[in-house]
Amino acid sequence: MSDETPKKTADRLNDTLAQLKEMRHYARNNVEMLTAEWLLFDGELSKLKKADAIADLMDRQSQLHDAMESVIEDLADTLAKLPPEPAE
């Protein structure tokens, strides 16, 4: 048997929320950088018939970001409603 204290549900949920929030942060930064580049080169990308591919990626990233927001809110609500863990 391990001496390590097993994580409680609330701790695991907090860890998951922290990871999702970090992912959201980096995803937002990446999309902002991509958008800036895309705006600079939109004309050139259009001539090369590549603008639609970048626009599609940005749309998908937006959908992922919206889904992450929804999951983060749902998990935060779940965490707030968890009954307190019994004291040991």
C-alpha cells in the first residue's frame, strides 16, 4: 500500500479545470497570432487559393474554444455543488 494520499474528487476536478483553462489560454493566443498573420497575407493566400483552408481552421478553433468554455463552466458548477469530503 502506498503512503501517498489519494486525490479527492474535488482535487481531481480542480486539476482538470486548471488544465482546461491553460489549454484555453494557449488556444486563444494561437488563434490571435494566426488571425494576425492571416489578415496580413489574406490577399496572397487568396491568390494561392489557400485562404479558405486557414479560415476553416480558425472556424474550427473557435468551435473548440466555445466547447472548452462550456465544459469549464459545467465543471466549475459541478465543483461548486460537490458535497464536502468527510474529514479523516
